[in-house]
Amino acid sequence: MKTSLLTLDARTKKRNAAEARFKAYGLSAIFVAMFALLILLTSVVSNGLSSFQQTFITLEVALPEDKLDKSGVRDLAVMSRVTTIGYAPVLRDALLAKLDALDIENPLSNRDLGNLISKQSAATVRDRVLANPDLVGQTVTFDLLASGRIDGYFKGAVTMESAALDGNTSPEALTIAQALADVGVIETKFNWNFFVWPDASVQRPEAAGLGVAILGSLYMMIVVLVLALPIGVASSIYLEEFAPKNRWTDLIEVNISNLAAVPSIVYGILGLAIFINFMEFNQSSPLVGGLVLTLMTLPTIIISTRAALKSVPPSIRDAALGVGASKMQSVFHHVLPLAAPGILTGTIIGLAQALGETAPLLLIGMVAFVREYPAAYTPEAGLFGEAATALPVQVFNWTQRSDPAFFERAFGAVITLLVFLLIMNAVAIYLRRRFERRW
Amino acid sequence: MEDLTQMDRAMSTQQDIKISAKNVQVYYDKNHAIKDVNVEIADKTVTAFIGPSGCGKSTFLRCINRMNDTIDICRVEGDIRIDGEDIYDPKVDPVQLRAKVGMVFQKPNPFPKSIYDNVAYGPKIHGLSRNKAELDEIVEKSLRKAALWNEAKDRLDAPGTGLSGGQQQRLCIARAIATAPEVLLMDEPCSALDPIATAQVEELIDELRQSYSVVIVTHSMQQAARVSQKTAFFHLGNLVEYDDTDKIFTNPEDPRTESYISGRIG
């Protein structure tokens, strides 16, 4: 039978339909993925963006000598005996004076009024005064942190209705805050301190920051980079270019692939057993965290480096050997430069993975509450030996706390973490493009 | 009568033996790839290896500069000498050998570096120049010998990979002769080139004969006939026949050679 090219036969129709179906599946899968990503990002951003803003009360605080310096001669030893409990009434009085001056009605008890100001503010003022004792006796203008509930009110998390049921605040307090905001005494502004301040106790979420966590993560990334990159690249080069192909190298290869799939918490247990219990490094130190993350990152780096080395055409090796280069010269002069973009990308992706890793860090104690900025080196603790936390652990930590103000901060930390990851990936892409564009 | 024989001998020894192979066996694992090859390759001559695919001609070529060392499962037995020195002697470093025995590969494989760096790489790693001026001179000389100088002199900093296929192959030849080798091995150097580029490379091979002993593996019998003075025919790992090119193509002794050059096997 003669068939026309202009009419499709049944077989072709079926084939075309199958192809169209397959494309549709693919498209819908991508749409689902994009949609999920969109929801994820929106929820993270909408929940977390407000943590970059903080509510401050601008007050002219009179610093009375009789309360803050009983010695009268600015003797620091005497002055430091006044704790933050001594400073709190000073701030409350300043607020009272402000309300009087502005003619704002105050139905609150002194204690409840004091609760408008963060407990952290007393410490801030005290630190300023101790750093500069001459301030005593003067009236100084401070930007004081408002308490978490007031902050929440201006961010929409606390409402009059919820305040009525809340032991920590009241609708009356919010009314006063609103009145102060109307005249510009209370302001919500961008809060750099979120990235600088250390974590704060459960009672003062408004003062909690990521400083220690960012520093801890940075130290760990340094440890990972310094250890994992050279070890990973060296072992890949050896395995790929020099090692004989036999049963032993096969075994090693299989095990590297297996290690890449080992749950990260297992590395945490390993770290706990070896680095802390056996080698007696400091608990919660970035050194131990970095070592554990190095173990975890090594397989990733080795696998991607080997893939990058494999993708260099063998003709380049032949060419180098053909003009009399030694094996090592052919690898270091020709193969490695060509594989460098791949190695870099693999390394940065490994680092990004390590940056976001939480589980193993919980086991080595990085979940601890740390308020002291860890020093990179101290004679007692050694290199990266001081206790620190890490970004993902800080997220975990904050989500565990009862005060809802920590919720927003947890999301803020997630955004910060994501921004760091995005930057690292962007750097990876940039380096890749840059090195590949050369030829 | 005696004078005549003496003259005869003078004729035959006029061309010195550069490479001599005796009882060479090559095994890939258990596969016996080269079987008992004996051959003597003369200096300042182009010697062609022909034969059907998989007959072992490339394998044998790669024995001459020990490129087979890079293949784990490859084992070479027998005796290969260059200027009377056993190149498989444990004292021989293949790196030094390969500087002396240059190689050009089937596919043009310039380094992804500039034209200059491609040629200068060999002299640099072997310390053949004391300063930049000497290196420049080596690069120019090599590029001139490879008939690439006129095309490349204005863009020595351009990437070697940006040249055309034929130019790339000539660049590879320049790179190979920059280390001042004594022997040049060519593994199907024209198989990836168009006829014009092939003609250029063939012309070049003929000129290179003045200074080097050239061994070329080729699939094209016409090419072997055009460029070589001696031809060796390989079949199934055996060296079937080795003689003057004219003789091989006009009056082969072995029936297998005749079948191959007339297109019946292979």
C-alpha cells in the first residue's frame, strides 16, 4: 500500500503523543519545583526580613552620681559594683520623664513601664558609662533597645488582643509605645547589630544576634578549606593519575563513594569520640567542628576533583609525555590547570554543604549558649579552640526557644545563611566561567 | 669482483641504522599484540608502517619512545636499541628518551596555551635554553621547520587551539622538534586532516627527513608511497614484510602484502 507523507500513520501519531506527554511531565515537574521554591523563599523572607529591623527608644538619660557612683571620684572599682539592676531604674526614670514631658498618660506600674525597655539596654548603658566614667552626672541621649514585645508590636507580631493575654506586656503598654512612636521617640530601623551581637538569653530576644555564629562558621570554613582542599586534591590526583589500578584502589574508590553517602550525624559521633574524647580538643570549638566538617567534605571534594581530572582529554597527557615531560610535570603543568575550574566548583559546593551542616555540630557541643566572641587563637585554647556556635546551629537553637520573638530571628538567620550560600555559589560560577573563558 | 662487493656494502651502510628492534613482543594483559618483530630503521629516512587496523603498527611505534609504559597492562619484551643503546634498560629514564624521540599523535593535541608556549614547553622543561632570547630562537626555528612560522609569527600569543586542524598538527610537529629529537614518530598524523593540510604535512615530512629519522604510521597506502623510502607491512601483530617502499608497492614478496596493497584484506 502506498502511503502519503502528508497523513500521519498511527505509529507516528503514537510516538508524537508520547513525546508530547513526556515534555509535559517535564514541564510540570519544573513548575512544581519552582512553585515549591517560591513558597519556601516567600515564607522565609516574609518571616525573617523583619529580624533585620529593630525597635529603638531614643531617651535622654540622666546619669545620677548618687546612684551610679557612690565614691564620687569615678572610682571604677566602686562604679562597677552597680549592676544592671542598678541601671534599670535610671532608664525607667528617663522614660517617665519623657512621658511627662510629652504629656502622655501613664496608667502603668513602674515595673510594667520598665518592661518597655529591653533588659539589654541597662547593660548597654552600663558598658558605656564604665568605658567613659565622665558621663556620670550628665544627661546623655541613648538609642535604647525596646523590649521584644514592643518590637513585636511594631512588626505586627504582637497585637492589642494578644497583649491582653500576655503576662509580659499589656494593651496599655502598647498604647504608650504607640504614642511614643507617633512623636518619633520610638523608631524601627535597620539593625546591623543583628549580625554583630552574640546570642542573648531567653528573656531578651531583641538583643540576640548572629555575631558568634558567623564568626564560628567562618573559623570552621577556614579549617575546612585549609585541610580539605589540599588533602582532597592531593589524594584525587594520586588516585586518578598515579595509583595503579588494582583491587586496593578499587576498594578505596568504592569506600570514598560510600563515605559521601554516610549520614552527617555519624561524622558527629566520630568527631565526639575521636577529637573530643580521645584527642581532648575543646568541646564546641570551631577546630573540632572544622575537623568533623572536613571529614564530611573530603569525599565530595575528592569525587568532584576526580571527575574534573577525568574530563581532561588523555591527548593532553600524551602530548605532555610525548615531549618528555615527567608524569608529575604533565599533571601539574597541563592536567591540573585544565581541571581547576571543576575542582574549584566542587570545593565551593563542598564548603557550602559544610556551612549548612547542623547535625554533626550538635554532637560536638556547638549547640551551647555562647556569648563570648571566640578568638582565633589563644595560648590556653590554641588555634580556633574557643567555644563558638555556627549559623545553622543558631537557627536550630532559636527555633527551640519559647519566646516567639526568636522565631523571626531564626528566619533572619536562615536568610543570612542562604545569602552566604548564594554568594559562595556565585563565586563558584564566576570562577568557573573566568577560568574556562581563557581558551 | 671484490671491489664490487665492497661498493655494495658501502651503499648499504651508507644509511646508518638508527633504531634496531630484535624479537620484540608486546602483550596487553594476555593478548599477544606484537609477535616477534625484527626491524632496523635507518637514520635520515622516512619509514612507513602500514597494515590493517589493529595489526599492531601503532603499538610498535609507541614502543620506540616507551609511551606504552603509561598503559598498566602493557608488557614489552625483546630488545629495542637506538644508536645501539637498549631503551628498555632499567637505567634509562623514559623522560629523557622521549626528549630524544619526539612523537606526533593522530589527533592534533596542542596544549591549551599560546602557540609560543606550546613550542617552548619542551625546551623549557629540558633546560635547552639559557635565556629568553635563546628560547625565542628555538621557537622560531622549530616553527620555521614545521612550515608554520609565516602563519604564526604575528600571533605567537594566540591560543594554539585556535588554529585550523592542519596548522594545529604542524604546531604539534614544531613542538616535537623543538626538543631537538633524533627520531620523530608520527602516529597517523594526517588522519584528522583535510587533503590540503595533508599535502602540507606530507611535504613537511619529506623535509624533516634531512635531519631526523622519521617513522610514520599510516592507513593511507598512497601516503606511504608518497613520503617514505622504507615501508614495513604489519599484519595481526607480525611484521610481514619490510623493504624499500618501491619494492613493497610494486613487487611485494609476501602474498599477504600483495593482498593488502591491492585492497583485498584489511
